[in-house]
Amino acid sequence: METSAAGPIYSTVAISRRELYDILTNSGQSKINDQFKILISYLKERTGCPDTNLKDINSKTYHFKSEFKSRWLNVGKSRNRAKFRHTDEFKGIRKYRGFQIIKRHNSTSPKRASKYRKAYKTSIEKEPRQMSGEDALALLVDAKLSRHQYSLIRQSNPGRFPSYKILQAEKTKCYPNNIKVSKTFAKVLLQDLFNHTVERLISVQESVISSLNNEQVEKLQLMTKWGFHGSSGHSSYKQAFHGFQASDSSVFITSIVPLRLVCNPDSNNSKIVWQNPRPSSTRYCRPLKIAFIKESSEVSVAEKNRVDTEIQQLQNSKLNSNSRSISVSHNMIFAMIDGKICNALTETTSTQTCYICGATTKDFNDIDKMINRKITTQNLQFGISILHGWIRFLSVSIFPINSQLKSGKREVKIRL
């Protein structure tokens, strides 16, 4: 309200019915008279009207109170004809689709209510979330689907499955740098493979990495086992190879398997950031080199020397995550080997000779001689030879049967 020499000047305030209704419902009063008292106090405060000039506000609120009681509160008690009379102003307005549905529901059979309720719930249900590119790629790899098979599955629900181009982009993220491919082999540098492995592990365990401080993220270590093995007897095709040893009937593979990513491995407060749930599964096996060549002693020794050279030149994998510098060192364990490779690397000519102590089958039964026998400590990295394992066949099979025969608990027929 403004004042002048001629007298007071009142200002006009526009308030919607919805706002008035919200004030009444949020007043906290159950009786309508108490609700309107609060409404009058609100209007008085908003317009700045003095107590001596409340006549205009009281008349307006009284008129609104009568309409509120007759058209809002008591409309449920009226007959259908009265309801339609109060809602005549909505006829012809197309945007009030909800009113038309309610009117149709009241004027027809009661079974329509369940149909409308079901249709309403269906309309507000969220659309199925589209799978991420990584999840879709995992599905394609696990199910061994081709591109055509995946496209057919995607046609059934395009909103659920991403396009194949997204899968191709995710595939490129799984490839390390500097992959070399020729007609006889495919390989990648050990440093590049480790850098890519660390990058993928850090992205997967980002929540765990974020809980570490800046000092801990620079003292991470990745434990990895590695080895190589040959396979032969494959189909041989009429394809010329460069080199007399190359043949597609034999494959020689060198691979690594990450085992554990640890923080502060040399201290008592070490913390496991990631651990391989299936260390013996091929799921986490990462090929280092694949060659069409037959496994032999010369090939095994040459491959061992080649990888050892790369291990000596190996550096820490460094990357940035969330504006923090992360450094990961590497600890490699030569454990993915068999007895044939152990004999080739230790220059043991016979499979019946222990590559640790050099004993043969004639020396194993002389226990005193075996205890005092000298061993090659360098060969302990390959594990203990199974030739020293005694199989107590008589104690396991014959003696339990003999004891059961003496006690009379079991009848056993032994055929000689």
C-alpha cells in the first residue's frame, strides 16, 4: 500500500487458486474456519494491509470460502448431474485428458477402473536401461556370438542392446599398443601389455583407488605369473610359411596371468586392491606371443631368454587417475610350465631324471643317499620334481581291505 496526500493507495496482488489451496492444506488445521484465519493473516502480511482496512480482504476470502466449500469440498457428495454441471467449463478443452478419463470411468462399468489403473502404471514405468558397451561385449564373448547373431538378438529389443559399432569401440579399448603380427607369429611387448593391464585394472577398481592416499597410490605392485606351452596335432593347411620350422599344425603360446594388485606389499599394512578370483582359468590369461612353431628345447630356451630380457628392462607402469599420479611396479613369477619345459631349461635329457638333484629311478630307493645328495638351488624356481613323490599304493588299497576282513565287517572277493 502506498500513501499520498489524497489518501491511501492500495496495490493489487494476483494469487492463483492453487496457491490459496496449498496455503489451506499446509496450515496444519483440520477445521475450515481455522484454515481461513491463517489464510487471512497470510494475505494481510503479503499485501501490507493495516487492521483498519481488512474489510476488502474479508469479503474476498468469504466469497472464496463459499466457492471452496461448494465446489471443492462438497462436490463428492453431489449427484452425477451436479458434478457435470460444475465441470461444464472443462468441456471442449482438449488438454484435460485426465478429466475425460475420469468422466468415462464414472459413466461406464466398474471394470474400467482396473484397466485405467493398469494403463497408468504401464505409462509411468521406466523404459529398460540400455546395456553398457562393456556388458554387451562380455555377453558377445561369453556366448561366442558372431556379428550376425548379435544383430538378430538386438532386433528383438533395440533399446536394450547397443549397436555393434559401440561393441567395436569397446574392443579397441581391450587392445594394447604396439601389436606386431606376421605370417608366423603375433606378439606384443611386455611393457605395453603391462601398461594396458594396469590401466584396465585401475579403471575397474576406481572406487578402491580413490580410498587410497597419494603416497599409497605410488606404492602399488602387480603380481603376475607367466609361462609358455606348446600344442601340436592341429589341422595342417596348404599354406607356405617363411622359415623351415613354421607350421600351422603346431602352436607355441607365451602368456601372463595377473594375480593380485597390492598396496605397500613389503610392509605389514599391505592392502589388496584387486585379486584374481580364478587364477587357474583362461579368462584372465593375456597372450604375450603366439607363434606357429613346434615346441622343442631350443625354442623353450630362446623364449625364456627373450622374456627375461624384457623383464630386466621392465619399468613401472604410470598413469593419471582423478588428477593423481599412480605408479605400479611388477613382480613376475615363472610358474606356468610343465615337466618338459623344466627339463629343457635345466638341460635335463631324461624325463626320469630329477632336474633338481640329478637323481634317477635307481637312486630314489636309497633314502640315505638321497638325503646327502647335493641339489642345484637355481632350479628350485621351477618347483619340486614329482619324481620324489612316493605313492603308497599298498597302504592305500590293500591294508584297509585286510583290516576290514579281520574285523568281519566286509566280505571282499579278490581275484588274482
